[in-house]
Amino acid sequence: MEDDAPVIYGLEFQARALTAQTAETDAIRFLVGTQSLKFDNQIHIIDFDDENNIINKNVLLHQAGEIWHIGASPADKAVLTTCYNKTSDSRLVSCAAVWRMPSDWETGSHESPDDSAHNPQTLELLCRLDDSAHGNAACVLWEPMGDGKRVISLADNNALLWDLQESSTQATVSSTATLEGKGQLKFTAGKWSPHHNCSQLATANDTAIRGWDLRTMSQIYCIENAHGQLVRDLDFNPNRQYYLASCGDDCKVKFWDVRNVQEPIKTLEEHSHWWVDPEGFTFPHTKLQWSSHADSSGSSLLRF
């Protein structure tokens, strides 16, 4: 299903949530979540045919609300998580849920949502990852080397480790960790390390980066002023177990050895500006992802 016209996110669609579908081994595939006030929000399934240099797009409806974070199961290509906003009792709340794509989505329509004949299929809700006692969900992280049965949600100043049932239709909280300190601290990003038997987590709040031992749900390191402004994203080098990259609103990318967090190993300052979207809002480059094919130096780090 070839898409003749490219999709420019931020122009045709507001979208700030993107993930690679790592469980799909036969295609290069990404999932994009939209943020729209005009029509139902959507999951765009983007396939890249590298042999013919073609991008194909399919659409699934996400009627729950605006998507702020999206994650793909590492074990089941049909399962994903989203964090989304919805209105409850006249106030905006952030929720999280686990979804399944319909089995025949590849035969669905992928035309423009402005087309009146457009009738995409809808995601199937498997279970919610909402715990009102722990605040608004910011992101959901899948265990990177797991069987798709464990996820972590970051909600305000809480990290919750969830166990999913075999069918992913029910989730229970097995352990929690709380970010403590002065003021109203909130997690803004996190990354589950693929090393150390997946027993470590890195999180960002304000300008700080913290490491956690998931076996005890206790803090193991802290970089108080990792960036001059808000830390936006983190990622571990898949080939070097102690190496972590971070990016922030100061337009810098920093590389850390978590065994010694006094100073970054390297700082990149190639970007000195923020980009402006069509509505006039400005944003820095806010996403990091280390390619799974990166060499030991991490030279395949991606930033967007």
C-alpha cells in the first residue's frame, strides 16, 4: 500500500509520540501517535521499504485522547502502550493503557482523515495502567529484553512496575519507587536499561538524571544538574552497558558513564536553536535513540 504523498508531522498532523516496532522482524516499521482537536486521534503505522525507497502508511483509531507517549511491545508486534490526555470532571488527566491492533489492520484504509469515506479500524483496549493514587502517567516503558509481561509507568513522582497477564488484559502493580525532594517533583522521561538483566532504570526530572535498582526500587546514582535546562530524553548504548546519553532544552546531547557521573564523557553542542511549529510553539530536538546496530563507540546515535 504505497503512499504517494509524504506525511509531514507537525504540518498535516500534530504528533510528538514515536517508537520503533522492534518486535517486527520482517519490516522497518514505526508507530506514530497524533494529537488532534479536529478529529479522532490515530496511530499511524509507518513502513519503510528500503529497497524501493517507499513509505507506506496505515491508520488505526485511538479514540481515548491525545497521545503524548507511545511504546511497542518487544515480544508481540500487535501490542502497544499509549499515554494520553482525557477530560474527567472538567479537568485534564493523563492516563495510560495497553492496546492490541486488529488482526486484519493491514487490509484497512490509509487515506487522509479529512476524507469522509475514511473508516479506519479501532485499537482494542486490553487493560488500563491507571492508578489515580500515584498521579498522571507520563510514559510507559517495556522491559527491553523481556517477554512482554513487564512494564514501568512513570506517573508524577512515582515509578510503578506492572506485571501483565498472559493475555495482557489485566495488570497489577508489583513494586513502586517514589521521587522525593523539595517542591513538586515529576518524572519527565525514563529508559529501562537492556543490561544487568534488565534490573536498572534511568529517569529524568527537571535538570536531573537518576538511576534506580529495580530489585530494591532504590536510587543508585544521581546527576543533579545533568543539563542547564529540562532533560527531555535518555537512552542506553545497547553495546556498552554503562553508557547513557541524554538531551535537554539546553540543545545539548551529553554522554555519561554511570559508574562515574561527576562529569559527562562528551558533550555535543551542534544545535543552537529550537524549531518552530506552524502554531508558533518552539521546541528543541527532544528525542534520542541509539541504533541497535551501533558500534561500540555508539556512533549510530540518533537525535530528532
